[in-house]
Amino acid sequence: IALALIAHTDSRLDADALRRFVEAFQTVTPLTIGELWAIPITLRIALVERLTPLTQWIVAAREEREQASALADRLLAYALSEDFKPSRLVARLSDELGPPEAFKRAFLVQLIQQLRDQDPNVLPASEWIDAQLALHHGTTSALLTQVEHNVLATTQVTVGSIITSMRLLSTLDWRKFVESVSLVDPILAREPGGVYARMDFATRDRYRHAVERIARRAGRPEDQNELVVARYALEMAQERNTHIGRFLIGRELPRLEKRCGYRQTIRERVSRATTRFPTLLYLGLLFLSTALLTLPIAKALLAHGFGMPARLLLGLLASLLMSEVAIGFVNHYVPFFFRPSPLPRMDTEQGLPNGTQVMVVIPTLLVRESVVRDLIESLHVHYLGNPDPNISFALLSDYTDAQTASRQGDEALLALAQTGIDQLNARYPAEGRRRFHLFHRRRQWNPKEGSFLGWERKRGKIHEFNRLLRGAKDTSFEVATATAAELAGIEYVITLDSDTRLPREAALKLVGTILHPLNQPRVDPVSRRVVEGYGILQPRISVELPSAGQTRFARIFSGNIGLDPYTTAVSDVYQDIFEEGSFTGKGLYVVDAFEAALAERVPENRLLSHDLFEGTFARSGLVTDVEMFDDFPSTYQVYSKRQHRWTRGDWQIARWILPWAPTARQVNAPNPLSLISRWKLFDNLRRSVVPPAMILWLVLAWSFLPGPTFLWTVPVLLILTFPLYGPVSRTLLVRRRGLPWGSYFRDVGKQFWSQLEQSLLTSAFLARQAYNQTDAIVRTLYRLLVSKRKFLEWVSFAQAEQGRGSKVALRERIGPAPVISITLTALVVVARPDALVIAAPFLLLWALNPLIERYLAGEVQATEVPLGEAETLDFRRYARRTWNYFETFVGPEGNWLAPDNFQQHPNPVVAFRTSPTNIGLQLLATGAALDFGYVGRCEFADRVEKTLDTLMRLERFHGHFFNWYDTKTLAPLMPRYVSTVDSGNLAAHLITLKQACLGYMGL
């Protein structure tokens, strides 16, 4: 196809002609989806093959012309010499040219042109050439020259067409092209409801690849056709009046494969055999791995003659420790066998469908004025990144806890929040409604907490807000800026923490995902759980770059940070195996499904950590190709407080692991949670007791257990060093395709060093963490079994960060690790002095814990390396030479726009064209020239003003500059297109130039 098309068009490709050609070809022989996607690369290969002989001819002809010019120079030199003889001139020419049959056209034409209109002495040479051409080739020099020029012109046109076609292939949207010529697409688009056509490209492409995969391995020859498979899927969807995706990527896929006689690959057989019983697979692997790791310890206990009770207790303790290693390995390596599948999504590039109402909310506390201003600014930024008319933004606020229903300063904070919301609405008005809202609750007396606070804290806030959306009049919201009519249409809520960053279009992608039929939640009326689809969508959460670099602690423990510009689906063991993830409190939820699954679910004053709990009942789907950003704790103290709160919350919902669980009416009811959901709850409990168990094991290893102390210490070392041999080993096993080996090993080295830092510091904080977890567990058990109070004790992240420098915080940083270190040192010295060698590194780290924590709390200081005198001179010379380019070429000839480049060899050529990026860099260079003193302020202002005047005269497209302009005529160059990258570059450069101008003015 590619060769035929290029031959018919003389390599001049056109998108419409290409489309018509492929459509005509498919009337005879339909192309597969893979063949359609192969068209671009095949055309490139065909064009290169067409270009190869032409370039070889051009190079050969150029060499011949150079040789002919050299010969002409020699002949002219001889003709002007004193010993010139015409006969000898012809003889020399004959010797140089060889036999007439071997004459080369390009050589002769160049020679003829070089000898023409020269000294009369060379006329015999021209006459001899004409005679030889007439005698042996039947032509004349004039005809030969005409033929050569025609061939050269034709070659130039063809080469130009090839280059233009190459550029076309690079700029053509092949996704649209493939869909426009695919014969499968029209079949899939006829499915009931017309959902297929409204999905995003990635989802449509996934459907097409499913058709392609089934057709490739269909059992019967007649079914090994993509059109046949697509028709089968369409028939099934029409019979059930359901979405066709259920048979292509959903739960009904086995039915379609069975109808086509699909032959599974070995990998598919293994994968499907395991996912048929995912809970058995996952938990079985965990228990088997734990047992294998515990077995050597059990043998050692048996060999040292421990009795049955001691062996049992020590074995349970060892299995608890080894479970941490086993779970780490399973969670790291099981995803290797399951390809991550992004959730299907509807297309939201043009905005949300009319009638789809979404509200982005930030549940928060009005702590102080600076916090309120930050919250208003967060709403502002969230809107700028997701300015869809169907999305509104709101604060769900409470006052902080108090001993009275109101206190001084409350009204001022609320007024500040209302003013901020009003200002946003005035700045960004929406037709017929308000875009920004405030929902504020009054304090209520809570006898269990002994203070006035917002009912049930964040969980109650979300629950009451959902009821408010559905028309409830008895909530504790005392301020609600939206009308009941505005709230009634809201189907989806995106809830964020106050420190969460919602990137550009992230809200649109989340809503597009939940709008897909396969993701729509279905609530089982008996269990009141979402059993199909998702009531919650949880995006990937990463650490924001500034937060990760604010202190040494954050830099070391925050892991991979920053924006992933190519955000794609990543593996998650729960999502890949069980098709549901874990909710972490930031994401989208479906209002009606969320309330149906969680209303009347728990008693009051019981639930603190509710995110995982909500995700298990409302079924959370992990959307790993959508990313949000959170702050990371700046110090270990803040991190420890957050961990303490999470642990208390996990133990407060421990009852939901059991077959019976309490409800809001204080009665026990059958627990509808699945086994894997209960495992998630149990795993949090297990994880919380691992640090105390590690300390207990070390006490036994260093004091009482017989045999080599180091061997008994190994189980704890395996846990502490897991980041070294876990993630790093995974990185060693998998190298990203295309990554150079040098970069790969540098990445491995950086990761190893980072994980080594984490392992050492985790060891240093082990005693503190064990105390922290033990305190949280004991407090919770006491409150559950004895006091029945203080279940909602909670300090927000912002409040914890605010208090990190207080005197109380300093006292907290001193103990308890040094106390544990001193106590254990005394115990080891008394009970087993020889173990001190092994115990000393741990004991020393724990003793130094306050100093380590204080050091890590310090801000990361950027190190500046001053330049030497020679380097400064070199850089100044480079700067002056760079400015010389702009000084030389920016002027009236190019309308005060810098040319794209200047070619110095072989001939000086100025490329009078420019782009928005070039213009922006020219303006920045002008500002830098003023800084260096190469121009004065008047010349700087004159140059900038003239360039900006030119910009005002350039033709634009919807405000965007085209990507290339002729600097002489100011006309956009063909093909006319807009580069958003260049537009962004120019915008950033103009902002920088503005700040430079303000600086020059002293503002």
C-alpha cells in the first residue's frame, strides 16, 4: 500500500488522499487494526527507500560536477599557457574523459557550462565534445544540458515532496486517521446507547485491541476476522441491551471468547486461573511466604530445646515479624504478573456533558486567618486548573474544638471565608448560579469528647453535606451559600484535603472515568455495599515537590516526587488482582451510592480513620493514570502524630473484622464486608504492632535467646533493610526500555543510596515508633473497653505543622527513645554482655534520636559553588558572543525579530523565520544584556518596544501565535499550526521580562 501510494503521488502525500486510498483498498481487502497502525511507519520506510537512490544520485552528480569543474580549470590553464596546442588540448580531454560510451551526463554538462564563453583556445575542446556526443550518443550538448536540468529539477521536486511528506507524517494525528478508516469502529459504535463514540481515545483503542486480540487467536478460521468478532460483540450487546464493553473488557468477556473459540495464551491461562480465586491466591501467597520465612527461626527454636509454650509464643512473634517481609515481597512482585489496566473513561476533552454537576469540596477547619486565606487560594487554583462550567467549588468548614459553642474570633474567621468566596464569585461569574460556595457547620456539644466540635468531624461533615445535597433541612450547617435547587443536581463530589493539589484537568478525568457505564456503581440492596462499578474513585497520590524539599526528613522519606509528565497506569496489587483499591480520603465519590452504602453504618463517636472503611463499603477504584499531590510531613514529630492518629483510627474499627459489627443503632448486625476487605483492616492492625514486636524481639535476642546474637537479630534486620533488597532488586530486574545502561545504573545507585538512608533512619526511629504505636494501641483499647470516650481526638495536619517548633514539641522530641536505649543497655550489660557488640549500633542510634530528629528537622540549604576567576571570564565571553548574535541580526530588516539561525559555512545564510519560543528568548536575552551592561536602559526599552510592536502586528489564532513566521513579511509559514509548548514558553518569558522590568524600575 505504501509503495503504491508513493508511486502514484510522486511521494507527495496528502491526508485526504491517503484516507481515500486506504478506504478504496479496504473495499477489496479489509485491513486489520495492527495494519492500520503500521501505516505511518511503513510510509516512513517507503519514503526513506524512495529517498535513498535519489540522494545517492545527487551526491554522485555533485562529485561529478566538482571533478568537471576541476578538469575545466586545468584545461583553461593549459589553453592560456605558452606551450598550448589545440591537438594536445583535445588529447588531454580525451584521456580525462575515457571512452565516449562511459561519458557521465552530470560531468559533461558541468564541463560544457564551464568551458562555454571562455577563451577561444578552449573552443576545440567544446567542438570535440559535441562531435563525440553526436557520433556515439546521437545528441547535442544543448539537448544533454536540457535533459540534465530536467532530471535535476524533477529530483529536487521529488526530494522536496519526500521531506514535506515526512513532516506531514510527523504532524498528522494518526489516532483520528486510524479511527476514520477503521472498519471495526463503525460496528462498535452501533452498540446500544451510543456510549462507544463518546469514550476517550484510550478506551476506544483498548476496545479495538480486545477485538484484535480475540480475532488473532480465534479457534475457527472464519472467526479469525476482526469484523466478525466485532459483530459478535455487537449482537451480544444488543441482545442484552447493554454496553458493548461488558463483552470486550468487562465481566462478560469469557462469553465472547467462548463464542469465537478463543485460545488463551499460557500467560492468560495462569493469570485467569489465579484471578478466578484472587483472595485465595493473595492470602495464600502471604501465608506461604510468611511460613517459609518463619521456618528457619522455628527450627532454631526447636534446636535450642525450648518447650512447647515458649516455641509457640516465640514462633507467633517471629511469624509476625516475617509477615512484614513476606507482604513486602508479595506486594512488590505479584504486580509483575498482572498488567495494569486503566479504568475505562468517557471523553471530557471538550468539557463535561450538560447536566453532569460536580462539586469539588475541601473539608477543613477555620484555624486562623492565614489558613483561611490559603484555603481560598486553593479553591482559586483548583478552579483555574479545572474551569468547567459544570464544576463548582466549596469549602466545608468547621470551627476548631472549644469549651463553648462560640468563642472570640469565630465570626471574624467566618466573615473572612465568606468574603473570599464572594470575591472569587465576583472575579469568575457563572451564568445563573454561583461557582464558589461556603458550607459552614456550628459547633455541637459532644459529651464523649468533653468539648464543642463539628458533629463526627470530617466523616460527619461529608455525611451531612450529602444529606444537604439531597434536600435535608436538619443538618448542622449554619452557612450554606447554595440554594436547594443548585445542590439537588450534584451527582458527584470530589473531596480534597486542604493541602491537596488538584492538577489541570484532573477533575475532568475523574468525572469522565465515573461516567463510563462499566464504572457506574451498583449497590446490593441486601448487603448495602457497592458490588459492581465504583462508588469512589481514588487517584494516585504523590508528594508535592516543594513539600518534599522543605526539610532533610521530608527529602529522605518522601520518595519519588514531582509531576510525572506522562502520567500512565501503574501497578497496584489490590486494583490489579481484586479490581478495587483503597480509599485514602482524596478522590471522587458518587453521592447516592456513597450514602446508600454508608448511611446508618456506624455508631456515633466511633469512627476516626474512616477513609479505608468508606472505601470497603462504597468500593473504591484506583485511577492510577490521574495524579494528585499532597504535602509531606516536615518533621518526624509531625509524621509520628499523624501515624498515632491513624493507628488509633485503625484499632477503633477492629470490630469490622469480625462476622458481626455494630451499626448506628448500637446493635450488632451481620458484617457484609468481603474477606479481602477485612484483610485490609486486619493488615493495618498487624502493621501497627510490628514496631513494638521488633523491640520485643531485640530484647529477647540480646538478653535471653541462646546462641549467636547476630542470627537472632537477623529477622529485625530483614525488616529494616527491606527497602534495600526489595525495591532495588525490582529495579535491577526491570530496566525501562530505551534507557541507556549508564543512566540505568546511575538510577539504581541513587535509589540504593536513598533507600540506605531510609533504612538507617528507620532503625534510628524504631524505639520512638514502637513507643508511639504502643501508646496509640493501649489508648484505643482503654477507650474501647473502659472509658468509652475520646474516640474523635484529632489534630489536623496544619495544626501539627504549626506546633512543631513549640516547647511542648521540643520536650516530646527528647523521649522516649533515649530512655529505652539506656534501659536496654543496662539489661544487656547485666544479662548478656557479649551481645553488646551487636546491640550497640541500635542503642547508640536510639540514644541519639533527639539529635537526629533535630538535624532532620532542619531546612535543606542549597549549596552554591562560586565560580573561579577564569570561569567567570569564560562565561562572560560566552554571554557577550551570545548577545552579539542578537545585536547583529535583530533590526529593521527582520522587523526586530531574531532569525531562527545563521549559517556561516559553506555560504553565509540568515534564516529569516522565527517562533514564539525564539521571540521569548530574544526578549530575555535583551534583559540579560542590560544586566551585563551591553546595552543601556534606553536601548533596552527601545528594542523591547519595537519587538512588542511587531508582535501586535502578527496574525494569531484565538490569541495564540502561530509556530513559525517569516520575519521579513510577518506572514505565518506553511503549514500553519499552533504549538501550545511554544505559547507556554512565550508566556513564561513575558512574565519573567515583566518582573525584570519592575526590578529595573525599583518596584
